Amino acid sequence: MDIHIEHRKYPSLFRTSEAQERGISQHHLRYDPRFRAITDGVHRDELTLVEHPTPNWAGDEWMEESLKLRAVAMVVPEIAAGGTSAARLFGLPLPNRMQNDHLHLVIFDLNRKVSRKGMTVRRHGILEAGYWFELPMCSPVSVFLDLAEVMTRDELIAVGDAIVGNWHGPPLCSLEFLQTKISARRYLRNRGRVEAALSMIRETVDSPQETALRLWAVNCGLPEPIVHPQVFCPLLNRTVEPDLGYPQVMLALEYEGDHHRTSKSQWTSDITRDEALRQQGWVIMKVTSRTNWILLERKIRNHFEQKLKSEHKWLLGGGAPLE
């Protein structure tokens, strides 16, 4: 999946010291809302706009946070977005308690202390950063480890699935790369939580709902469903991939978000895929935000039990992936 880039218009930024050469008086700089200060020493010009590359999924909050980051980077060298700020800019899933406008930054100069209103800046001795959409960002591995300090295991798994999956475009890195980089760390905070999360991260996941559904099944004591099991369907003469599935018992779990209902093309595609799967003998269980989870678990277990009676070879429980 390719990431779609849009060039959107943003307010231009300028240093306070550049105001005079721009013909901006001190009075206007201080009182004109057009020239609001975005951080100490940097102002925005709401009428003079510039274009910046922006992911097509980004909303107004993303654009505002990226603008603040650009402003700070103008006056503080060797700084990058980290923690929850980097996660939001990368498009990683965060729980509601972490959705705010507080900027989390990392500076790679141990001798420099930065304190600014509306942001937290921590120092790091190892440079682990690069540019993403022209924004200075800590590496996905570093962000993952930062979030391990403030997230539960399941929340961290969702972040990992997004890093190595296809949520907003191609993976930020591979699962192997993530595991290798973290295992190479001699000192690692929250090692137990990090390693537990790493063991449950899966590649090719498309949405946080898929992750939540998979973890729900495991936490219920059900076998872990396979992410996007491949099923060749002669009706379509191609391979289809349901969200999650148990190939041994021919059961697919499909999460239906609002876009499945509102998009005619998606709706048509879903119907075509489901017909092809059913022709191959698969049972499809639809899951939505209003699903009765107790009933869903009962239906899945009943399906396994029926297969057990007929084939006498599959067992329930254990939470381990089916091979």
C-alpha cells in the first residue's frame, strides 16, 4: 500500500528577529492575531501561506502539531518529535488519554536543557532520528520504546502492529527490524512488557480494530486467528484475504467499520469477497462496534465444537496461533 501525499497550505513561519525586514512593526507583532507566536522566538503569518507535504489521512490537529514542530526546530537544533507526538504524526493509534496538544520532543545534546511552554523536552545521548514528511522525528523503534513506559501491553501491541503494518501506507519498518533493534539494547526499561508485546505483534494488519479483535480472541482463551489468511477462490480466480481467520475450521472474522457501509465500492467488494469465500465452504462472522462480544465468543466456540464433532481433530483454547 502506497502512502498518498498531498501538498497542503500552512501559515508561513518566521523568527521574531526577522519581523522588521518583513515590514512588521513591534505593535503588529504583539497584537495582530495574524502574527501569533507559535513558540518563543517564532511567529506564524496566517495570510502568507506555504506548501508542505502532508499525508492524505492527516486532519487539522496533525497539521497544527506538525507546524509547532517546524517552529521549534527553527530555533532549537538537534531536536525531534518523540513519544506521543511522534506517534500522532506517524499516525499510530493512541488511547484517548494521550490525545492532546502537548508536544513531546527529544534533543540529542546532553549539555543543553530546553524548557518551553506546552511541551516536554527530554535529552538523549544517542541520535535515533530522521525526517518524515520533512519533519524531524525519532525513529519508530525509539517511539515504540518511549510508549512502553506509558502504555499497557495490548496498547503497545496495537502500536507495533501499526508500525509494521499497512494502516496509513507502507510499514515504517519490518517486524524483524523492530525485534532486532530492540534485542540489541543492553539496557531496556519495561523489558517484560516490551518483550510480551513484541511476541504478539503481527505484520500486514490494516487497522486498530483488527488488532483489538485479534487480542480479544486471545484474551478470551480462543486460538489466535491468523491475520489475512489467504484463500484461493475459483469464483474470482484469485486469492482473497479476510481480516482474520481460522483456516483449519474455515471461519473468517471480518470487522465492518462505517466505511464498509457508506462506501458503495467497498460494500460491493465485500459482498463479492464473501460470496466467493462461502462458495469455498467458509463461514463469515461480521464484527462491528456494536457487536455482542459474549454472543460472538459463543458462536466461535460453537463453530469449533461443530468442527470437532465432525472431524475429531481440533481443540479449543490455549491462545496460541493455529499452524
